[in-house]
Amino acid sequence: MLGGDSSGLQPDVDCPNALDRNLQLARRLQVGGTPTLFFADGTRFVGAVEASQLRARLAAISAPAGIASARAVDQEKQ
């Protein structure tokens, strides 16, 4: 981008509604900004998160009880 290299652009790609589709998804998921991280149990982090908080959250859902509860939530959603 800084050097003005447009060789990776593909102007003939047919994707007229990509932004609209992404905006609809963001509205449906109630995402109002980035970054937004979603976890399997339905919880989310909105905005910048300290690495220690993210590690703690990932460790909690990686524990056997966390895995089981995340799977149960996923099954309920189906």
C-alpha cells in the first residue's frame, strides 16, 4: 500500500456485495467495532484486550470443564 503496488488488485472480480454482506453479519452479531473476539461459549471480548486476559480466557476454555461446557453451548445452538 505504501509503495502504490496495485499488482495484487483484481478489478474484474465479481464481488459487488462483500461490504454489505459483512455489515449485515456485523449487525446480526451486534459487532460495533474491531477487534471483537468470539468464543465457542458465546462470550466475546470487544476492543483491545491485554495478552494476559486473552491467555487466561483461552486457558479457561481449554480446561476439560471449559471444553465440555463450550461444546454443550454449541450443541444447544444447533
